[in-house]
Amino acid sequence: TKNEIIFKKSRRSIYISKDIRKGEKFTKKNIKVIRPSHGLHPKYFEKILGKKSKNFISFGTPLKKVFIKD
């Protein structure tokens, strides 16, 4: 609905807070939970820690599942 669209911007999601090289692990120092909600939901934050990135990700990018190696 119209109301949901307005409030979706206020939700939080995971963003890159420091450039991440290919193969680098995700840590509390290079990812953060901030607004708006264009990235992964914050409930995945702890699960992502320690996993490696598939490619280079620049500062300020919303984190997506496609950036994470399985």
C-alpha cells in the first residue's frame, strides 16, 4: 500500500561501511546496519560475519546476497 512505501524508507538494512576487496571477510568494521532499507535485512548481520565477498564492493553500497560467497 501507499503507507508501506513511505515507511519502507525508514527501515534499516546492511550497508558496506569500508571498501571490501574480493575474498575479504565481512566484519563488524566493514559492514553496518543503517537506513534506508535497500540492502539485506539486519537479521542476517550475525550470519554474514566471517563470510567472504565474491568481488570488490565499494563504500556505501547496500549489501545483497549476490555479493556473498556460499
